[in-house]
Amino acid sequence: MAKEDLLTLEGQIDEILPDGRFGVTLENEHRIICYTAGKMRKFRIRSVVGDRVRVEMTPYDLSKGRIVFRDKGPGGGGPPGKRGGFRR
């Protein structure tokens, strides 16, 4: 296995932790601590409890991961609300 190989697994967010971290339960019933990927932070993609996520993990530390994709949970659809912005 090369150093760049990553494991990609599916899971569900079950807890929101401080400092932008999340508790995620994987499909194989293991629980890991994850943080959001840079692109998700850049585009302000919010994750809430109940969202299905895709997690990348390194084979060297199987207790931590990075959330790279988010599916909305049940009832999470609909258009986004109007953002209050700056007016001149």
C-alpha cells in the first residue's frame, strides 16, 4: 500500500464537537472523530447531526478522518434562505 492510498468509507454524523470536529459512526459500527475538508470549509458547506457523509481515512490512524462529501439528511432539502448581506 502506497503512502498516498486513502480509505473511503460512508457514515453518519452523530455528534458535533468543538473546533469544527464531528463524531461519525461508520457503516461498520466504528466511531471516529472527523474534521471537514478544506473545500467544504471554503464553500461554507454546513454539516448537522443525521447527515450521511463520505469520510477519507489514512491506514496509519483508523480513529480519525476527513469529511469530503455530505448528503443531506431527511427533511434537509429546499432552497437556502436569503442571507442578510451588506448594503451600501
